[in-house]
Amino acid sequence: MSNDPAFTEIELTQRWAISIKTLQRWRSENRGPRYIKLSKVVRYRLADILDYEQAQRQGEPVRDELPPLPSSAPAPEPTADPEPPQPEPMRYTLKEAFALIAQ
């Protein structure tokens, strides 16, 4: 048996500033952190909470995860003679369209 610290629903909702209903919906949708349910009691292990928070982290990567800097090779020259823009197709009013069809 493990003595890992565990959070109740209320403690976790206070930590993340979300509602209990959100946690309950996440559980029904198989989202959110892993949880333990014994009868009607739900607990979230601290390790699972921290793993989930780390997985949801966005923005600047950790320094060890940064990709190597690109080489300082010169940028390729832009290609000459880009394609000219295509003319816009003719637009007709409904009256003009019927007149063309009637011809």
C-alpha cells in the first residue's frame, strides 16, 4: 500500500480554480489527470496531478529540450518571375445571366 499524498476533488478544484462539475465531466470524457475511485470517493495522486500539469504545459520549452540552432548559411535567393496573378472571373447579376442564357 502506498502512502502517496492525494487530493480530493475540492482540493484539486481550488488548486486549478475550476469547478467540481468540470472535474466530473473530465472523468466522464476520460480527460484530465488519472484518478482513484473507491466506492464514491475520488482521489487524485499528487504524482498524477504533476504529470498532467507537465503534459499540459505550453510555451517555452525547457532549456534541455531546445532544438539546436540552425546553421548560419545564407538564405536562398527568391525565385525570379513569380506567376502573374490570375484575372478575376466575370461576375454577372441575375438579370444579365438570364439574358446570356436566352441568347
